[in-house]
Amino acid sequence: MPTLRFEHIALHVANIERSDRFYGKLLGLNKLPRPNFPFKGSWYELGAGLQLHLIEGMNYQPHSGNRGNHIAFIVQDAIKFEQDFAAQGVEIVVNKLRVDGIRQLFVKDPDGYFVEFNEG
């Protein structure tokens, strides 16, 4: 059976309001309409038809890291993201130039998931 395309990634979160502040307000992702499921959650547009689905109800610490499970974004200005994170009190876990010269940042979201930002 052929797979048609990748559509979304889903992350369990402990508190949807807290995650909405991170992904919606801080990162500026566009919030999408979501069906009226019997559990709290939010959907965000990631570009190119891809989506991030946040599902409230997390009761574990995620296994995530810069060389483990994580999500990544390409940003225009990594230094601007670094400044915005600092202003919001978000700890930058990794801040380096990759071997190919790309500026790379890793932060943890409110639930401990690693989120990568590469300047492109």
C-alpha cells in the first residue's frame, strides 16, 4: 500500500494553555481549526501542508534530545530567535555553528521536548 504524504506529528503535553503560549505566541505558529474532540488539544500549521497536533494528557517525561527525538524548524535569523528566547526566559540548550556553517539552536518546550532551529 503506498503512503501518499506526511501530514502531522502529534505531541502529548501536560498543559495545553502553556504549550499554546510556546508554539502559538512565542514561535508564532498559525493555529488551525480543530474538531471538537472529547479531549483538549491544539493544531498548528507548520508549512507545506504539515501540522503539529498537541494533545493534552501527558503524564511522563519525554525522551527527547538534540541527538534524539526532536522537531526542527528553519528560521531566517537564528540570532533574533536567540534574543527572543532570552527575553522570554527560555533556556537555549545548544547554540553552535554546525560543521557546515549553519547556526543551530536547541531549546526545550514547556514539556521538555527539544525543538531545533536552523538558520536557513
